[in-house]
Amino acid sequence: MSRKWKIPDCLKPKISDEDAFRKWLARKALSVRKRDRKRNVPVLSLSVMKQAIVSAIERSNGCDFYTGEPLDWHLISKWVGSEEGTSANDYRRKFWMLPSVDHDFTDPAKPAFHICSWRTNDSKNDQSIEEFLALADAVRRHLLVSRA
């Protein structure tokens, strides 16, 4: 049974293209599933993954889980890999607020995700929240001392 995924209510003012949303959701679920296989995490159905991602969107109200910043949902399905090489840093910067899916491994048997910007997810990478916060604190302490 195929489910027609709808744009969550919290995103309706931010995005209207249901096809773009469904494509983004399908790509994110496939990507997470592929990473889970590599990490030997229990692999769940795409439908269960999609539901967990949609639940994360609803919990976040479409904003970055870690920073609270609004995400730019109009950017979904806009990345063009061939453009990246022209001026990689400038091109990537345009997509910093692209919604991304961060895996929460608190309970590996249950898929849980956080929605965050690509910038945040790229910075956090595979760190736990505690590790990420410790890194942020170390950077803050170092810069405050070095600038004093």
C-alpha cells in the first residue's frame, strides 16, 4: 500500500509543491536507510522512516532543532551538483538553511530524527548532542581567550 505523503501543516505557508516535498522525503528516507545499513543499525521500512521524518518536521515546526532558526523549505530539490564546482563555497553557502535530517541514535531500534539546517547537520556530523555542545564550548572558550 503506497501512502501519498502530504506537506505537514506547519510547512504549508513555506512550501506549496507537494511533489517536491514527496521527492525530498523519499530521498531523505533512502539516504538515512543507506547510512543505517553501513552503521549496522536495524533497517526499517521506508514508510516507517518517512513517518519518523514527518514527525520530526512537525515537532520542529519547520525550524532547526538545534538553533531554532527558520529553515528555507523552498530550497528542497534545488541543489544542482554540477553547480558546486564553479564556486563551491559560495554555492554551498546559499544552501546552508536547506532542511536536513539528523539521526537521533538514542534508541537504535526506533527511528528518531531531528530536522536541522544543512549547515548545522554538516557541523554536527556524527557527534552526539553532548559532543557537539562540548565542541561549541571549546571553540567559544578558545576564541574568547585568544581575542582577549
